[in-house]
Amino acid sequence: MGVFTKISKSAELVGGMIERLGTDLAGWGNHDPELEAVRYRAMVMRCSGCPDQSGCRKLQDQNSHLDHAPDYCQNRAVLAQMKAG
């Protein structure tokens, strides 16, 4: 898999997880678009290093809502912090 394909897949998974958790990246933090872009990029890059992206895809395909990210999620702590507000 090429690097751009991997990053695109990771961005899709991050977006899907944010949506299923009912969180909003734009509503988190100080509403600074540049800072939010840096945070999002960091989340996508962490996701791209995940050893179980296929499991995440399956989880997202089977669930329209999640209470928390799975234990293996590289962004679990960040997503929990986002959800907490």
C-alpha cells in the first residue's frame, strides 16, 4: 500500500471514529484552525501506525455509535479527551 493511500485510509478511519463517538474536532480546543489542523494531522499519523486498521474498519462498519474508542486505538486518549470536552 502506498503512503498516500495509507494516509487517506487513516484519515477516513479517524473521521469515522470521531463521528461514531459524537465528538467534534472543530469544537475541541481553542478554535484555532491551524492548531486544529496540526492535531488532526497528528491523529491521522498515529492512526497510520495502527496494527489493526482492518479491525477498526470492521468495528466502524458494524456500529454507527460508539461509547469509546477500542483499546488498541492509537488515538484513544485524545478521543476520550475530546469527548469529555
